[in-house]
Amino acid sequence: MACLSPSQVRKFQEDGFLVLEGFLSVAECAAMKERIGEIMAKMDVPLHCRTEFSTQEEEQLRAQGSADYFLTSGDKIRFFFEKGVFDKAGNFLVPPEKSINKIGHALHAHDSVFRRVTHSPKVQQPRCGGEVFPHQDASFLYTEPLGRVLGMWIALEDATLDNGCLWFIPGSHTSGVSRRMVRNPACSAPGTSFLGSEPAWENSLFVPTPVRRGALVLIHGEVVHKSEQNLSEHSRQSYTFHLMEALGTVWSPENWLQPTAELPFPPLYT
Ligand code: FE2
């Protein structure tokens, strides 16, 4: 990928996000979608692990933080689901391929197609789509100093107003982190808790960012963003991962995601 132009850098610094259309080719998007289809076809999730993914505080604490399935997913390929896709017994109410919110968190390590695209960045969160409540990525991927985490969000299909494109509050990356999700001491329940709280962001502040398939959206770690629930007939798959500037940066030991002996954060430059 060519370097950003000075005006693109300025735009990113002002807004906290930047759209780069045509980052991946149509063929590259198709290959990743095909691979996701293959992975989902082999999906076998034990009943007790059928966890619905959410970024709303209470639901997170209940559904994710307390679940080993989530906390130990950093170096594995695991599945997280949309709301309302299971009955009380954990059986699918919709076709399984339409139930996924996110596949995380180590496709980059275990799958050759995704490894090739991502060139081994440091922290990754592959995602299939779905509603995401307003948040800052640094709430979950906290560093000292701040400003060292960059989200890479790649549209594998056109992302529109109807199927859940990203929305941003431009310029919201300059006012620190409102809340943090931190690990609680081992063996305590729930497994995570929040420090601080997410402000009730005014809806009118958000600007939609529809993009064509293959587009890359750069996301500053502190910019407030969200995506709406996809109620359309069209899926909106994306591939998301995060990079961290490691030099002079402390990765918070309280973050839910920690490098493991099996899968340390891979360096981008070696
Ligand atoms: Fe995010």
C-alpha cells in the first residue's frame, strides 16, 4: 500500500478515522469470504459456549466477562453470536451462517488466508458483522500512553446505511477514554468489570461512513464509533484487526486480551 498523502494524514488526525477505498481487490475480498464460509461450515460450538456478543456494559459483564469462552479466546478461533439466535436450550433459531456477530480472535494466526492479508499485526479481532454499540477501542485495548492503537476495518462486502456501516463522532479521539474493561482477579466472577462509564452519546453527533467492498477504514484507538444492527437482506462482512505501536508502550496487564505462550503478539516488523 502506498504511503498516505499529507492531506490524508491531516484528515485522520482531525477526525480520528480515515477511509481508503480499494485497499483490497474484489478477488481478495472473495477469497476471505469464501474462507469464512468454510470455517462456519465446520463450526461446532458446545451448547454451554453459545455466547451472544454485545458491547453493552451489563450484557458484556454477564455474557462475556463471566465466560471463559470469551476470556480464553485471544489465541483461538471462536464464534460469537447475534442476539436472539438461540432458544433457551441453546439451539439455533436461524440458519447458523446467519447467526454470527464475530469470529475471534486469532484467525490471523491459525488461517493462511487471513495470515496473508494481515501480515502478522499485533492484536486482532476478526469480525463478521452485526450491531456494535458506541465505544472506543481503547476501552478494551488499553495502553500507556494512549494513542498507540490503530484499528484496521476492512469491508469484505459493501457497507451501507441499510446493512450496518460504521458511524463515527469525528474529532472524538482527543478527550481520553471514558471507561475501561479490566480483568478481575483470577477465579472471581464476573471475569471482567468496567471502570468508568460510557457517556450517552448524542445520536446526531455520529456521521455514517458507507464504503465499497475492499475499502479500509483506519480507526484511532480513542475515536467513538458504532455500527447499527443489520436488518437488511444484505450481509455486511468485515475483517477487523488492531495494530499497536510497541516502542515505548505498555500493554495494560488489566486488558482482557493478553498474549500467551502459545501466541505472543506477533511483531509487524522483524
Ligand atoms: Fe471498535
